[in-house]
Amino acid sequence: MAPSDDRSVQRYRARPDTVATDRGSGPPLVLCHGTLMDRTMFAPQVEALADDYRVVAYDTRARTDRYVGPYDLYNLADDCAALLDAKGIDSCVLGGMSMGGFMALRFAERYPDRVDGLVLVDTTAGPHQEAEIERYGEMIETTRAEGEVPEQLAGVVKHILFGETTIEQRPDLVDSWVDRWLTYPGDAVYYEVDSWLERPDFTDELAGIDVPALVVHGEEDVALEPERSDSLVAELDARREMVSDAGHSSNLENPEPVNEAIRAFLGDVY
């Protein structure tokens, strides 16, 4: 489904006024969101850290008018490099949630001189299993056929992207994202998931990444269970922050411990 690495694919033309939140000054932290999310999922981190750091959260192609694919994770890594160029950032601590983490690992492989550290949120180096590929493949074929995210499917996905504590205790937050998903073009979701669904295992490549890393994982994550970040912790010699009362979007669901962990990590890196 996903294309092979082809660097001839058009690079991202950054439009900082419309696709990126850029606040603060000082050493840069650049944040890339996960599937179905957008840059605003990092609002708690921008708010907490912009006093001491330059925090840039940006939208990937799926949340812009350049959502039509096919593209892959290395194309998204090139997009990120183009964004850094547009922002005048030579190197940064790069953070990514889920799909953003898949991209961040490949960015660190392709652009090692531009990475000062990695913050990997609810993500993994491993591939998805065959049953998961089949399940998600059926979901995105539905969105493509219908031209939008069906309401019933959005109701299922919320249990994948959010923990049960958040669903029970913060329904307004969850519903606001569900409402947003219903506005997405079906092709945007199709190509977004297609970019990573059949990616190969990246575990062996971790040995070539030599920068500090922080791994963050929600205890209630059912999309990528916490043990699926074990290889990141082991191979990157990373500290892992387990986040209680949070699922796959842990930095948004329970931001306080995540912000504290990132602040401490940035202090060590910079």
C-alpha cells in the first residue's frame, strides 16, 4: 500500500502562518502529530514550555490541502526538513506522537545532524501486525469510498485514540475531536494511514540513532500497548515516562506529567 522511498515526491512548502504554531524563543522543540490529529493536540506542551523554549507544532500534509497521496514516512521526514528550513532551524529536539514518532525515527536516520534529541509519544519502532493492517485497511477503504469519516467509524476510533479514563471523565475533549474527524476528506485519512500502515520493522535501525531520547506512553493505550515501546527504551537507552489515566494521546489526555518529563529532558539536552 505505502510507496517505496522516493525523494522525488514534492517537498512540503511550509506556510508558517497556516500550518504551524510557533511560540517562544530559545532552543527549539518541534512536534509532529499522529493520525487524525493536528498540531493543536500539542497545545498543552506549547503553553507549558514556550516560556523557555521555541516550540513549533505543525500540521502534516493530511491536515492541509496537500493531502492527496501516495506518500510515505520518508516523504514526511523530508517535509519536516523543509519546515525546519523555512523556520531557520538548523537542528532541534524532535517530538512525535504515534505516526509522528514513526516519522521522527526516520528523520533521525535520514537527517542525523538536525536532531539534538527525540521525544517519542505513544509510538513504536516495530511494524503493525497482519490483523491490525487488515483492520485499519478496511477502515480507510471505507473513508475513501464514502468520501468522509463515517460517524459510526469515528465512534469506534475514539476508543483507539483515547483512554477509557478520558472518554469517561473528559467527554467534551473527546467529542471535540470526533466532530473534527467528521470534517476530514476521506482521501486525506486514506493516504495518511497508508503512509505508515505497511511500514517495515525499524528496530534494527535504532542502533544507528545516537541522540538522547525520551519515551512517553499512556498506561491505557490500546492502539499501541506500552510494551510495544520496549525496543525504543532498550535500543535508544531512553527513559520512559508512563502516563496514568491516559491512552494513545497521552500528551493531550494527561499533560502535566508529560510536560514535566519533557521539560526535564530538554534541560538535559540543552
